[in-house]
Amino acid sequence: MTVTDVLIKQTQDAHLWTNKLIDAVPFAEWHTTPQVLSSNVKWQVGHLILSEYYHAILVVSGFDEEITQKIDLKTYNQRFGYGSVPVAKVIENEPEMLRAQLQFMQAKVIANISSLNSKDIEQKVLQPIKQKHPVAITKFDAISWNIKHTMWHCGQIATLKRLISGGFDFGLPKRSS
């Protein structure tokens, strides 16, 4: 198994768990913002769309025109970027659109990582924007950070799910009392 294979598998696993949790929250509840967390599923999904692009595509392979034609990343950076504040306002069909865009971005991320070889992964990250990557020096670092960052938000989505409509059972058998 190559380093690229490991990164693909870990990314797929992070996507799988995140998607299971996202799909367990009805679209009608995506705007719900519990006071104790000050976040909502809508913001989490929008943030993941943006962060997956930055950490696993932009600094790894550069600008992707297909993505920028489908998703307004500048607006998303304002709404869902680092330092943005989750808002409850929901635009008609917004959750469905965000869900489809996340699936599109996740597929693009897997395709991008799959296109890399061992030498590519060892190269320094690209700096296509003025902001230096917060943790990554190499492309491996950026992709590895993307996996960790995705799972961090997966945990936040799990907490939101619990606060909104009860916990997620993760397919575990029920314990007897």
C-alpha cells in the first residue's frame, strides 16, 4: 500500500463518517443553532466544502476551474470561512444544494489525491493565495490535515445531531440494562 493509497483510504473514511452524520440530520434542522455550540449543520457543511477545496486541492494541485464554476468560493469564504459566524437564515433549497456541493467536492478531493504519486506528495504546498497554509509544509501535510480537520467537524456535527434530535447510534448494538 502506497502513501497515496493510505491518504485516499483515510479521506474516504472521513467522508463516510461525516456523510452518515450529515444525512442523519433532516434538512429542516440544518439551521438549528444550539446556544451551547453556536454552530449549525448548514455552516458545518459549507465550511467543509470550502476547507476541502483549500486543504486537498488548491494548495496541492492549484486552482480548479470546474469547482469555481459550480461553487462561489469567495462568497463561501465570507459565509463559512475561518472566523465566520454561523447564521440561521436558510435560503430555499439551500441544504439540498450544500449537500450536493459537498458530495461534488468530496469526489473532486478523492480524484485529486488519486492523481498524485509519492514524489508529488513530498513536494511543498503551493501558495496560490496570499495566506500561508496554517500547518502544512508539504502536500502530504495538507492532505493529512484535511483528514484531521474533516474528522474534527464530524465530531461537531455529531454533537449537533445529539443536541437537535438525539444521538447517532453508529450502527452499534444496543446495550442491555
